[in-house]
Amino acid sequence: MKYAILRCCITNNFIKFYEPLTNEIFKALDIDVIEIKDFNCCGYPLQNINQKAYLLMSARNIALARKHNVHIFTCCSCCYGSLKKAKYVLERDNNLKKEIDRILIKEKLEADLFVVLIRHILEVLYSDVGIKGLAKKIAKKFTGFKIAIHYGCRILRPKEIVSFEPGEFEELGKAIGLEPIYWSMRYECCGSPIMGIDSNLGLNLAKKKIQNAKKSGADLLCCICPYCYFQFKKAYKIMAKEDRNDLLPIVLYSQLLGICLNINKKVLGLEYNLKEYLFSKLT
């Protein structure tokens, strides 16, 4: 399949290594990706403020993908969930779809919801590249390395909207030699959606997840969503200042995959100590 990548708003501002790293991963795995410069935000920040504005923003991205005859994939779980939800809602509400189309037609666009697929990077890795295909591409693997896999809310819920299955992320971890552990809080929220509303509660949720992963025997906490990653890093910094003994390194799966694909160390976005630690765990 040919995809247009929808970039995440948070990455350019707060996670500088994210886009260069994902670009290198696409090249290494021969994932056919194009850039559509007219893409806008997925509308996620507006979902609970102005539903129609959010739906229009997601529908416009879908319409642009249709115009270029490609599907959409994103590395951000929030973007993925937003686009999938908008597609689901507009497919079932014809009056609302007509209202959105009346706005899009001004740009000579139409959101052909039944043609454009919305995929998450994990889906592309799992279904398009495949576990066997991934095994052929990697240059090295981790060994004896236990990780706590954090899915994040938006790629698993609501079940009737999203399509990624529990267990598939763990399989992608195993494909590069990681050992996913069982931990009781693995499917719970990181707290990011309530930051700015009740930030203390949001950070406490992240702290508890880090503590639970550590207590369960993980060597690190691995996530895929930039919002989750950013939230856990904030909680980690606070815990570090408290001189706690239940800290756990936070990494993105793309960083670990990048290591196994022999991507340049300068692109990985790893702190020096963490880089040395991770590279010591390779076969």
C-alpha cells in the first residue's frame, strides 16, 4: 500500500528526534510514504470543545489523502484515534457528512470515507511489513531484556472504532528480541488527556504506571505514542528529583527498532547513559 504520513503536532515542538528517526525507519523497511504538505492537525485538541471543528479537521485530511490516491498512517496514537473516530462518526451520520462536505467542496475536496484507510505505525509494521519481514530487515536483536509494553488508550479503545489487537505490540517487541512482561496497569491511561485540567492527577497516573512496571520486573517502559512518551518523561523527571528507587527508563518502540535496524546513533534521540545501557543489551 502507498501511504501519506500524518505528522503529529507535538513532535516538532517537544520531541525533536522523532520525525528524523521515523523517516529513517521508513527507508530501512522500504515503507512507501509520501508527504502531503496541506495536511492539518487531526483535531484532537478540539474534540471536547467543538465537535464539528474536530470532525472537519480530520475529514479534510482524509479528503486530501483521497485526492492523492493514498491511505493515511500516523505514528501518533491520538492522531490515529481521532481520524478513526471521525471516519466512524461520519460514515454513520449522513446529515453531518453532508454538512462537512459542503465546507470541503470549497477547496474542491470530498472525504471519501470508504476508500481511505487509517493505519497506525504498529499496524503497518505488524500487517504490511510483518513479523517475518521485520526479522529479515533487522541487523541485531536484544537479549535478556524485559520490557513493560504501554499501548496507550487510542489504539485499543473504543473497540468498535479501532482495529489494533492486544498482544500484537508484544509480538513486535519479541521480533527484535525483547521480553514483554505481564504488568497489571499495562492497559491503563498515562494521564496525558487530563493535563491542564487536573495535572497532578495526570502525573500521578503516569508515576503509578512507572512504579507498577518497575515492581513487575521490567528493565524499561516502552511506548509508541508521542503524547504518552512525553507524559512519562515528565513524570520520570519529577520522580528523579525525589531521589526514588523505583525509576524506569522510558523509550519509544521506534528507538529500539532503530537500534536493531542499525540506524545512526545520532538520530535515535537517546541520552548518553541510556544509549550505552541499551547497546549493552544487544546480541
